[in-house]
Amino acid sequence: MVQTPASPETETLLIELPKTIGLYVTQEQFAALAAANRDLRLERTARGELIVNPPTGWETGERNWSISGELYLWWRNSGDRFSLRATG
């Protein structure tokens, strides 16, 4: 579902698309769409397909925090903390 805020030059659009339908835009159309909807996460594939990514929720943040914590604990307990330094 895509919903954009209304402004004097635009109107609110609420649309649900099946995953089998693709929306295609030119580079210029994508630039205008992205500029008008800065709060949305928009992408354009090499073929011109428009991808709208929903904002992540608290579940994603909690999962990312957990993964980061596990990586930190692994690094802290590895004993070889300085092996990632650049040499030369």
C-alpha cells in the first residue's frame, strides 16, 4: 500500500498492487516522484521498475540490535581485536 501526503499540487493516492504487477518509470519520472515523496523509500531497477519499500518497524530494529550485540560479543571474546587494522 502506498500513501502520499496531500499538498496543493498533489492529491493523496492510496493503492494496493499485487506483487505480479510492476510499475515502470523513466529516470526523469523517478527523480520527480522521489523529490515529491522524500518520506518514502523509493528505488528504481535497471529496467525502470519502481520499488516502494515500507518503513521498518520496531521488530526490525530489535532484530538488528540483537545481531549487532552478538557480533560485538563475538569480537570481544575472540581475543584478536586488532587484526582488522590496515597495514602498510
